[in-house]
Amino acid sequence: MRELDKVQSSATGKSKLRESYQEAGLTIKKLADKTNISEDTIKRLLGTKPCFNGVERWQVTNIAKALGIEPTDIVDPKDWNAENKLPPEFESLIAEKIKTFCGRRFVFKAFQDFLKEKPHGYFTIIGDAGMGKSSIVAKYVSEHKSPCYFNILVERRNRPELFLKSIRQQLIDRYQLPNSEDADLPTLLTKVAGKLTCGERLVIAIDALDEVEQEPGENLLHLPTTLPDRVYFLLTRRPHNLGQKMLSVSPGVPVKELDLRDSKYVSFNQDDIKEYIRYLLYTDSQYKDELRNWIQTRSISDTTFVEQLADKSENNFMYLRYVLPAIAKGDYNDLSLKQLPDGLQEYYQNHWVRMGMEAKPGQLMEIVLYILIEIGTPIPCEMIAGIAEVDECEVAQVLEDEWVEYLKKQQVDGEICYTIYHASFLDFVKTKREMDAKRKIFQDVNQRIAEYLEKEMA
């Protein structure tokens, strides 16, 4: 962080600053004396005096520290963290996750309270698949430009060595750490802690600990059991299954878990779900017109639509990510609001049946899906067609017409490649007898995968 850089207060920051010094029983003069900063500088941050060139970062840091608030309460987080960049490997994922982000203020407040109250520590967000954990991390990282890592099971990007390689490079680039190319995580954190300026913290965000694959006997991702002061981890995971590996820390290291399923968060979750529905209904340029037309043709009030769809979602954002676009596209023109699927699993099953997956075994849709699951990393249409031994146009039609909402498209070495979008769909597919690897059709596909890869490597 370059302390001599100059920044300006945001509109909300001006109000927060005024509110904070008044709540502390201070005047502008008393705040100036307490922080050794001129009254004119404070007035510039309040907006009562012109501020053409901004004020220096250290001045904002000192004021925030004196008032018990964050510098980003005064300065827009995007401006405060402008010099830090997102890791290129996660830029597209973060952009996609925050595109229609809504709510979750109660989560961010709980984390900010943890940062203020604890000298260091681990803060974990727990929730079922589809409750928006990855989006929460993406939003935080987008605003604060924190070092981050997203474990992605469906892309096989979920190993400790990949995590360390990514985080190590992010920390080296951000804090100019010499001779650190082979350093382990505890060493890196100690080096960074020694470079943190007054009021500055290091927060590393890690998504989906439940998707990590590693040998038993070590801490998850080899995370340290102790942490230097002002070093924090923001983590997410699904609820633990019996025997599943958990994070271990030394006694005295602050740890807090926020379980999104907890009854005390039900009303917050419902409010956020409704906010998301209203966003797509009133603001989103891609879907709002079609959604309103679907509602109006059924003589449903906006309030009824929002309330009933929120109930059907079971507080699951992934459900809404699928169902709202499906309504807009006309997939449910033959159904009433009450007939829409209840919950994410019923949505998956409903779509599975509508696609004829149970009625027409052995079709290309099954084969394409099986190849995507077995390969497990982003692959181009050409490769899928080569393995399936069919025309590339046929595969492209299946990818774009049948499975498009379940796939993530990305550019890899100049080619458009595909992977499964979300682990919850992968979990669902694995329960279907139609996708049993023991079926002869898939045994043949596995043989063709091996032959194709062998030919490509030759």
C-alpha cells in the first residue's frame, strides 16, 4: 500500500465520517487534535471544503483508527484498493459471480466486526450448495482486491500445490517479497505482516474448502495453525460430512463460523432472495421484459410472484439463477407459478425429465455430459466430438441448446472450452442411474477417451 497516494471520500463516506465523530463525542477540532491532522483536511473529507487533489492515505487511516471505523468506510473500497489487481485466473469467474449480486450485508458486517475485534484469525462462511458462498467471496474480493483462491472441483483446480503457487505469486507481486519463490505459506505471511502499514490488514479469501482434494494427515491446503497479527482468512465451505477433513488451528487462534442455514439468518436470507428476484424483474436488461410478460399473462401481481418464487427457491440463489432465465426463455410457458419446481434438486430433476434423459438412454446428450464429467477440465467442442466420434456441429448443438445453463464457457489458449458450472449439478448427475459409469455405453466412451488422449500425446 503506497501511503503517500491521495484519495477522496465517497458520498456515503462523508456521511459516515460525520456520524462517527459525532457519536464519539468529538468536534472537528477535537478530532484534528486527536489525530494530528489539520481541520482543513477533515473538512475536505467531510465535503465542506474543496478537495481537488484528495488527501493522503495515512491521514484517512489515522482518522479511521481514531474513530474505530475502516478507511473504506470513508473512501470507496474500489478507490482505496485501486493499485491491487485481481489474479487473472479468477477475473472472469469473479465478474460472472458479482454481475447480479444482491444483499448479504449481514455477512459482510459480521466479517468486519471480526476484523475489528480480533488481532488475526479464520472466519468461515458455511452454507449448502447454491446459497451464494462463492458470490460472497467474489464480491468481497472485487471490492477489497484481496488475494484469493477459488477451489473448483469440476475443473480439478483444488489441490494444495495449486493454491500455494497462486497465493505465493499474488503476495510476491503485491508486497514485493524478494527471495520468496519457494517460500511456504507461513513464511510468506510472516514477511507480509512485517510490511503492513499502520491500520492495514492482510485478508486472504479462499472459496470452497469442501472441494479440496489432498492426502490425509495435513491441514486443509496446508493452512497455518498460527497466524501473525493483522493476518486473516475469509473461508467458505459446505457443511461437513462425517469423517470429512476439517481446518485445524492452535489454541487461542480466533475462529468464527457463520452458518447461513442458522435460524437467526432466515429472515436475512429471505430478504436477499427477494431482492435478487426484484433485481431481475425490474432492473436486469437481459430478462426483465420477458419475466414481466410471463407474470402479466398469468395475471400475477409482482408481490405474489416475488413471495412465491422466494418460497420455492428455499433460499437458494442457484435455483433462481436457473429458474428465472428459464422462465424468461419460455421454458415454463406451459406451467403456472404453483407448478414451478420446488427447490434446486427438484429443478434439476424436472429439467432432466423434460430433456428426455430417462426416456431415451444412450443419446448424444448423455455422452457429451459424461465426457465433460470424466475429463474434468475445460475442453473444446472439437475434443468432445473427437471422443464421441460424431460431427462437431452435433456436439455444438447439444452444448449450446441442451446443457448451456449448466456449463461454464471460457477461453483457453484461444479456444472456447466447456466445463460443468456448479458442483451441485455434478452431485445431482452422480446420483442418476442413467449416468452410471458401468453402463456399456460409458465403458466404450472411457475407452475412446483413453485412445483420444493417447493419440493426442503421440
